[in-house]
Amino acid sequence: MGRDWKEQRAAFNLLSGLLGLVLTATPWLLDEAIDPLAVWSAVFGGALVMRLGFSAALAFRGWKAWAQAVGGG
């Protein structure tokens, strides 16, 4: 059971990292790159979620999961 849970947790963290990547690209995907505040918000938030998601997939720590939840992932 322990190994399955670790694999599932890693898969969810990878998915979260990919969603952070999508969030980073959202202003250009939705053609909202005109507003600089929206661009910086999406890029900063997406980069944070992406970094924490990929990092937690490699080496899980409880604080990474909480920081990711606070960041919006």
C-alpha cells in the first residue's frame, strides 16, 4: 500500500506541475496578454505551482504540498 500511495502522489504532483505550466501560458492562450497585471499574475502563480509540483514529485515534503495549495495548485 505504501508504494502505491507514493506513486499516486508523484503522479498527482506531476499533473499539478503540468497545470502550473498551463496557468503560465494562459494569458497567451486566452489572448489576454494585453493586461500586464494579468500576465505577471498568471506567470508568477503558474511558475510557483509548476516549480512546487515538479519538486514535490521528485522529493515529497509536506510543506511543498501546503505551499502548492496556497499558491493555487
